[in-house]
Amino acid sequence: DLFAIWSFPGQQVLGLVENQSDWYLGNLWKNHRPWPALGRGYNTGVILLLLDKLRKMKWEQMWRLTAERELMSMLSTSLADQDIFNAVIKQNPFLVYQLPCFWNVQLSDHTRSEQCYRDVSDLKVIHWNSPKKLRVKNKHVEFFRNLYLTFLEYDGNLLRRELFGCPSEADVNSENLQKQLSELDEDDLCYEFRRERFTVHRTHLYFLHYEYEPASDNTDVTLVAQLSMDRLQMLEAICKHWEGPISLALYLSDAEAQQFLRYAQGSEVLMSRHNVGYHIVYKEGQFYPVNLLRNVAMKHISTPYMFLSDIDFLPMYGLYEYLRKSVIQLDLANTKKALIVPAFETLRYRLSFPKSKAELLSMLDMGTLFTFRYHVWTKGHAPTNFAKWRTATTPYRVEWEADFEPYVVVRKDCPEYDRRFVGFGWNKVAHIMELDAQEYEFTVLPNAYMIHMPHAPSFDITKFRSNKQYRICLKTLKEEFQQDMSRHYGFAALKYLTAENNS
């Protein structure tokens, strides 16, 4: 319908819907003095501009002269650009083409919007043109409110699908994706896993306002993590423990993104922090793309170093400053090092967080804390050598061992995580193996620690434990990763296969 309007007759250049309130009639309250307008005036919430004609008639000077003249008596605008447009139209009525009202159904208090339609089946644009937005007094406000809230719940992927019968230019990325997918074997039992690494996710970088200038001494460190909706409650606690910059990738549906927005805006802690970058990766596919999320968070840091963490860990108080000092002390700028922050865990939901290493050691002895995964996966952190850490006062080097997955501080130019690993299992192990293959030195920090807080098991770990096919595919992906390592790093990578066979 709108395309038919492009052929505006004569000098008409502005397509507008009439204002549906009495604002420009000037009778809303005593001494109400609106800007000049033609009749009821026009609402500029939806406007169709013929830019080529506007340029030819020197629109830039036209609106400015009108605005300056009216401001001499009006002093300010009440409705911003709308007042200026209406003043120009009052002087030059020939400029306006009146659009059908269903292109801008205005829902502010006391509008005559219902006169625009007999039913609500063929409206084009619903306009919440009130400072109160959804909380207005209007005849059909409940219907439109529910319509709007339903739209917010939509999966945005529905809106990006290719439209059949709608000619469009060939998308090179889309063609490449189709080619890659066509090369996969659909009868392969691990097809869905393999497909995942080619999935292109919609991503909204810096979903909330971000403003941060890294420290000029080149020691600055960003905490990097990823999360889904069920871990949102950790954000405030992490912000209280880590005052430095943070880069987070959130895996959310469109509806969850709206819930997150409301959650963040309602939190004084989160709203007071402008050095947290929130990057939303929208849900698609059946697996949690954990390593894709980590890569998104890693790519969007502005500091020379990053602390690769997980959202369910609380760093010790003061860790940010301690890491910045360690970066200098261990010459991270000129050496290939991964600084290990030893990981612990508590099974208690309410924990009096240790303020020092001495207090943490005491809690270890009391059984309030444990070394991370001590009960279920000792190999993951055993090479950290916690016995040595207890008495260490200086950093010490440790060697890579099979299944090692510590939390590390590295330069921002470190390798990405391997996208083939999704959901639960081997996602960090593979990354640490690649760091070792690239000859990073693993150095344990003697006065650093982080503590894993208890939570319900994730959906992915539940799938891993209950689904035999999931475990078989993970094993297949591990083997393929190790083969790729051998091809890439040659003879040096043989130790990973040997270590795996011995573990």
C-alpha cells in the first residue's frame, strides 16, 4: 500500500497522518498554547519523506527559518520536531500528503484513534505516542497492549527467513553456508553436532550502553564469560567482586532479551556499571554454543589482557588489581604465558566469602571449601598443584596434563575456542591443549583464587549424562580435534594422543 504513495502529485513531499488528539487545537487546559498547525496538525511519529524533492526545494533552510521565527515567541518546542514540521506545513499546506490513518494509529491518552478503524484487522502501524507508553487511557488499549507483548515474544529468526516468491540478490554468505552444509552427511548420527559450527547466529553487540577507556599503563584486564538466562542472578555478585571491565556473551531468545533488559534496568548495581559489555547471541539450533559465545566475548574487549572465566565463579576481592600487577611482574607483554587463577568450590548456597588466602585455607581445612571438581573430575585442575599452592609465595610453573582446564589470564591475541564443541564437555580442555601446543607457559598465581558457586545442573550436562549418543558424538569430536591438532602442529602434538590413551 505504501509504495503506491511514492508518486506524490505536485509539490507534495511529506506523507503524514493527521494528529488524533486535540493537542494542536489548543483546548486541553487553561493557557495551553501549542505551536501553529494546520487544523488538527500532523503526527510525525511515522513520516514518509521524498528526499530528492526536499533537497531541490532547499528544505534545510526552509525548516530552520520557520523554527527560528516561531521560537522568538514560543521560546521552546513541546513536541520537538513535530512542532517544527507543523509550523512549516501551516505556512506551506501544499507540502503535505495525508496518509491513511492506519499507518499511524496513535495511542496516547484521549486520542480519537478508534475513529480510524471499524475493526482491528488491517492496521499497519501502532504508535505508543505517550511518555507513559503502555499505561494510557484508550478505548482499545488492552487489545493493542497484548498484541505488542505477543510481538515481543516472537522468535526474531522468523523475521529473517528467506521469503518465497520475493526476488532478492544472492547472498554470498548464505550460499557458502549452504555449500558447507551440503558437504555434511545427513545420515551421520553426529550430523546435528557438525552442523552447529556452521550456524550463523544473529548477534547484538553492546546491547546496553558501554563506555570504557582502558588504563594507559597497558596492564588492563577484562573478565570474559558467557551465560544463559538461568545464570543471570550471578551478574550482580560478579560486579561486586570485579571492578574492572567485563565482556559477556548472553545466549538468549528474543523474549529473554526483553526480560534481561528489564532485569538490568531494574538493578542499581548493573546500571551503575558502564564498563560491562553485554553481547547477545540469539538462540538458534538445539545446542548451547558455548565456545562461539566465548569467542564473541573475547573478540569485543578493549584491553590488552583478558581473564577467561565462567559466569558461576566469583573472583576473590581485589583480583583485578592483583592481575594487573602480575601482568607486569611476569612480563606477559613479551612472553607467551597463561596465568592460572586456582579454582575452588563451595556446596553452600550461602558462603561467607574468604577475604584472604589464609581464610580460604582455613575453610579448605574445615571442609567449607574444596578444590574445584575434587569430587567429580579431579583431572581437570589437578596439574595446578594445590598442595604446592598452599605454601607458595611466588608464581610457579606447571606442565600441561591430559584433561587440564584451568581458568587463565592471557593476552588478547591468544587462540580462539574451537566451535565444534557445544553444550557440555571438552570445550575448555581443547582450548588449553591448543595453548600448550602453541608453547604457552602455564604459571600459577600464588595469591589468586576464584570460587565456584552452587547451582542446579545445566540442561546440557543433563543431556550428556542421560544421552548415550551425545557422549559418543563428543568422543568422535575429540578424536577429530586431536587429528586436526596433529595435522597443524605435527610431531609435537603426538603427546596429546598418548596422554589421552593413558588417561
